[in-house]
Amino acid sequence: MGVRVQAEPFDIGQELKTIKGLNTQIGAVVSFTGLVRDNAGGSGLKSMTLEHYPGMTETELKSLEQEANERWPLQGSLIVHRYGTLKPGEDIVLVITASAHREAAFAAAQFLMDCLKSRVPFWKKEERGDGGAQWVDAKACDDTAQSRWKSS
């Protein structure tokens, strides 16, 4: 179980191997990898710069991971999020959840991604091939996705 915020690329295969370890109670592992797309508002993307609030970002990610582990019977979980300047095709975020059964692993992974997009302090600036650049606004669809997980 863990959270990392880093500039360096991550090795998805190694992270999956680490989560599985020697735990024979795990019956399902779900992973999600978010990548930089090459489309910025209809114009080709040159790069994306991700900034975060050190300390606060890690605290919020740990809180999300803890909440997922309270909601579902997870055997393991991991969130890795990169920052810095990334090019199209590069990995941005990795979420892995492991459980005895697939339902919990799938639900927890989706919860983590839905909430991460709205609750964690990351900012994205897109630099287009035409020389323009802009900060990416929050999306209503991300807030909607997160709202379905709110406790009643």
C-alpha cells in the first residue's frame, strides 16, 4: 500500500509485481494507467506540465487510499502520480488495487481515479504545437464522477 508523487517514470510491470508479492490471498489485481494525449482543444499537444502542492498532494492521496481501504477489503493498493513536463504518450498516473475478489478491486480503482481527479491539488498546463499554452480548467464531468462516491 502506498502513495508516491514523482517526476520520474514508473515501471508498471514492477509495480504490479510488488503489489502481488507473495500474497496468495489476492484473487484480483486491477490497474489503471493515465497517459498524456496528443490533443489539446483540437490542436496538437507538444507537452503537458503538471504542478502540485508538495505535502498537501501526498496527504490528500494518502487520505483517498485510506478511504478506499475502509470501503473495500483490499489486500493492496498503490497510487503513483507524476509531475513535471511530460510528452504525449508518457504515463501520468498509475492506480493499482488488489483484493480477494474482482468487484472490490474494480470499484476501489474507479473510486480512486474519480476522486483523484477532483480532490487532489494538481494543475495542468498544456503547450500546443502552434506555440499556444493554457492551464486546463476543472471539468464538470470529473466532479460528477466523484459525487457518486459521496457517503449518504
